[in-house]
Amino acid sequence: MNIEVYSVKGFTANLLKTKLQEAFDKNKITCSICLINNLDRFLEAGLSSVPALRIGNKIIENITEMELDEMIRKAVDFILEEEKRK
């Protein structure tokens, strides 16, 4: 599974990627994480705010300025639920 992290280049993008990887390792989730820092790609994805995560067709946006940890929790929960369905 591939996770796309949409964020402007800098500290937040790197922190989000690092925290995602740590959460995936802790939950034994195997995913590749791709950072996307290009504004055109944000628009192509139809995002209204960044940082955002794309997991398959699921998009988790930071619309309400939620904590990064909350975004990560939502991503992990979604992936674990998808794995249960399979």
C-alpha cells in the first residue's frame, strides 16, 4: 500500500512522514510513504488544505487544524480496518 503525504516542503512534512512510519512500525503495517510538495499535485488531488494524507481513495485532510497525531491515528485506524476486511 502507498501513502501519499501532501505538505509544503519543510519541518511539518518530514515530521508527519517520520511519525507515520513510527506508527506503522508499531502496528506492523507495511506501507511506502511518498512526500508530495508540489502545489499542482495538491490541486490535482482536489485538496482544500494541507497537510493531507491519501491512502488509496481515502483522503485525510487537516481542515480543522487537527494535531498531526490525530491524522496519524485516523490513517492507522483506516489501514487496520481495511486489512480486517481483506
